[in-house]
Amino acid sequence: MTNSSPAPHLSAADGDAGDDDELMQALGLAARGILLAKAEGRVFLRVTGAVAYGGRRVPYDLVPAQGVLAKASKWRKMDGETRSALLRERASEQVVAELHGHVEDFVQELSDACDDCDMDADSFLHSLSDMQVSEPAGMVFDRIRMRLEHAVEREMEAQHAERTRQSINLAEYPASFEVARRIKRKFIAVLGPTNSGKTHQAIEALAKAPSGVYLAPLRLLALENYERLQEMEQHGKPLKVSLVTGEERRLAPGATHVASTVEMLDTQTPVEVAVIDEIQMLADRDRGAAWTAAVCGAPARIVYLVGAPEARRAIEVLAARLECELEVHILKRKGPLSVEPAAVRKLSNLRRGDAVICFSRREVLMWRDMVTEMGLSVATVYGNLSPEVRRAQAQRFREGAADVVVGTDAIAMGLNMPIARVVMTTTVKYNGYEEEEIPAALARQIAGRAGRFGVHEEGLVAGYDNETHNVMRALLREKPVPIKTTGFAVAPTLEHLHRIAAVTHEHALAKLLKRFVHNIDVPDGFFYPRITEDQFERAAWLDTLDLSVAEKFALSLVPISSKVPSLQHAWESWAKSLAHKKVTQLKAGERPLHYMNLQEVEDACRLYSAYAWLAYRQPEYFPDTELAQRLSREASERVDAILQDQNSAARKRQPRKFRR
């Protein structure tokens, strides 16, 4: 053995350093490369030496397993004989030999591990002679192993990131839609504000085509235009139309046309005409990727892009990127839209034909009760309601059975109603993270619902209070801001995830999604990877179950709220059942619908719809598709009945002289 640099010896300040030096000399320890040191209030032994392996000499300066002798205060109180006995025990030749053997084994282990992963062992082994370390040798070995493990992980991460980058290049995203790529497509943008007739114009063109598809942002709009197309004729015969949404399929034999939600686009079946509605949703934070996919992948010779004028520049750059001919039509609103001279201020100033707008279910129900107690009958519309209920409520307003509609901004998309005046109760909305003022584009879309062409000469807008009134006036004066012209969102597909898994051997969904977002090649940023926070959180939980990547991916997309405990519990139980390959039969609720309150029935409706969505994707394990749809319809009918009953009850409480 050889001595290394001097270790930190006990100093004269310790009172008996000289005695310790003499004792070490007398016992012959210094000559054997054993030193006495003090650090962190402890007295311990250090053994120095060197081992040889693979042509390299590796020095070490380590504390044996039992090398810590005592606390410094206790050591000072020991007499010479006690110290001598302790040193003989802890610094025996057997102890030193065992340590030397452990170092030899560790150096061989680490050198072989570094050779296997093509790393330099010297960068790790130098820590064996770090005199600042006062831990026992075993802890030093473990720390070096951990450093190597982390270094290997970093190296593997870098390799996997590079392999992922090489496996997916988003610049080539449009080419992944093979059918659309083979068709010489033409884009026709029909852009205009609400009540400009743009959707009507596109649907008319769709109905005249020999085949086509209508892509809606909502199940409600898909349903409405499905029924609208069914009423239209071609060559004197009614159109044969199918409805395809995530939760429902109404497949007509020999259908030539399909009304679908945008996420359900069939990219494999060529058609003559496709209509993509609400094209400005390209800029939506959570769902924009569905519109990117539709624009890139709609397999139609003519693709109508329908929406707000601020989407024009984005459409132009997409058409250029996809090498599609583009024709742009800008429509104007068919009737004027004006801001009332003053705020409404009083409930008694509300009138038939008004739409009272709030931004939460709780606020909608509160305002509904206040309005009905004034003697006006109310139709109620908010996002938590199923499309069937929203449509039924809107129908009551259209037919005059309801004087006023009270709703959220859910009325801003679809739901054509004869609204004379939009009354805003607030301009502040929760965006999923915080309360903020609504953007001018949403203000225009909501306000634009007033003044239905052919029913009212003009549309009117007002705030309920002075502040809201003034903010709405300012928002409607704002110049529309064009949506972004780069960074179009692309969501991961199962094919993307399988491709990443193939090159990285990774099967945890959360890690695959993370690699998709952070590691794929985004050469110019024109297309950009996006996932929702909700999907990522679900993925992390699903990775604890024994599921395939495909199963986890499907479950991560189930349209069910994780914020409602009963719905989250149902989703988790479905996932666990699938992991155990158990069939999940759908059962009606233990409590009949007529014993449930409004919130409970709404949640039941959403539960049945979510089951139906999953049943279409995993029919082997979720077989009760038809039952789910029937129970969902029954729950929707019950919700509508409850809303009507509550409306009637509130009006009955009002003296007849106040009713209108």
C-alpha cells in the first residue's frame, strides 16, 4: 500500500494531538497507510492505498465500514489504553485487507459497467481518493454507482430524444394523410360574423354534392345539421345521411353524406365536399389540433372552411403550405347589430326575446330563478347539458313557450334562436386557470346571436349593469385580431406513440406523451405538438395499471370530467376493469332518475355518454352501447323536465299581476 496526501489530522487544539501521533506511530498504523482524521465532530480512520485493474492504477483514501471511532468529545475523554485498544480493533490487518478487497471488486464492477455503456470509468473512480469524504466506503461506492446510473440515464435520454426526433418530423405531418394527399383539393373559405349566412351557404353546397361530410365543433351542431341535411333533397329524393359523433352512430344504409364532430373525421373515405365549421377554432388551446388535422386530412375535392374573418390569414398560409388552391368569400352580417344606449339595470327591464348571458352553471340557475320570479318563462342553456336538452330548451324559446333564454356562452356556437337582445350579466369568465375578461372575439360571437335575420330588423346588445355595458361597448369596437399563422397544434396519434415506443422501448404513456411534446422534430415551428394537461395527468395514473399503450391512450381521451368525483370514480373503475380484462356491464343508477336532483341527473347523463364513447372503442369489454345511449336519452329527458318544472314552480310563486 502507498500513502496519499495527508488527511486532516487531529490538531493541537484538540489537546492531545501529540499523544495520538505517538500512539499511531507506536501501533505502526501510519506506516501501513492508516491515518487518524476528524471531521463533522467525529474521529475516524482513513485507509489509503491503490488497486490495479485493466492496466490502470486506482488510488483510494477511504473510511472502513467500522472506521468511525467516536464523537470528538468522547474521544478526548478516553485514556491512552482505551484509544489503543479501539485502534487495534478497528485498524486490524483483516479490516484493511477486507477494505482493499472491496475496493478491488468495486473498481472491477464499475469499470465493466462503464465499458458496457461506453463511458470513462476514471471520471467516476477519482472519487475514491477524495479526502473530503468522511462516509464509510460502502456509502461512497453507492454514491458513485448512483452517479453512473444518472449518467447512463442522461445518455439514454439523449439517445432516445434523438431517435424520437428522427422518427417523427412534423414538417411532414400533412403527408401522413395519404388519401387527402392524393386528391387535388381546393379550399373555399366562407368567412363572416354571426348571422351572415356563411354556414347556410356551405351546407347548401354540401347538399348539392354527390357525397360529402359536415364537421362540427359540437355534438349539438352535428345533430342539428344531420337533421337539416335529412330534410334536403337531391334529384327529387331525400339525402341519405349518417351521424357520427364520439358517443353516437346513426349509420344510414347507402348514406352519401355524413354529419360528424370534427374529431371523428374519417380520413380514409374520399368525398366530393367537406365543410369544416368554426375554422377559427384552429387557435383553440385545447382542441385546435382537431381543426389542424381536419384541414390537412379532409379527403374531399372541395373543402369549405367556415368561420370568423380573423381566420383568413391562417387559412391562406395553410393553403399555401398544403399546396391547395384557395378561394375566399367574405360575408357581411345580414342585419345591423347595435349597443343599447344604456344598461338594463333592473330585472323589470328585461323583455320577451332577451338572452341573458352568464358564465357558469350556478349563475345561470340563479338568474333563471330571478327572471322567472318576475313572471317571465325561461329556457335554460349551459355547457353541462346534453345536446338533446340544449336543443329542447332552445326549441321552447323558438316556439314562444319561453319568453327569455338564460344561458352561458354555449349559445354562441350553434343554437339558432330568435334572440332580439343579448344582455350580458358580466364580461368576466373563468378560463380554466383564472378569472379574466372575455376576448373581443367571444364578445362579438355572443352578441352576434341577437337579431336573427328574417325575424328581427336589428340585433341589440346591452350589459345588465353600467360597467358590463361599457366593457361590452368597448369590446365590440375592438378591431378583430387575426389568429396565429404558425405553430398550428398537432395532437399525438396512436401511430405517433407506437413509433416513439419502437425506437425508445418506452411504454409508459406519460413518458411517450412527454417525448412527443419535447423531442419530436419541429423544423420550422409551422406545426407544433400539443397535449392537454388533463390527458397528461390521466396518463400518469394509467401507467400504474397493466394496460397496453393503445388502451391507456383511449382511456386518456374519454370525455368525462375529472372534477366531478362520481365521474372520476367511474372512469377509474373502468380503467381498472380493463386492466384485469373484465367486461364492464352498464347498469342503471341504483336510484331512479326521478329521485335525483338536477346536478345528479346531469352527471348521470354525462356518465352514460362517456360509457358509449368508450364502448365504440373497446366493444369487447364495454358492450352496452345501445343501453348507454338509451339511458343517456332518458337522463336528458329528465333534465329537460326538471328545468321546465323549476321554471313553472318559480312562475307560480309570482302574483299573476306581475306575469307577462
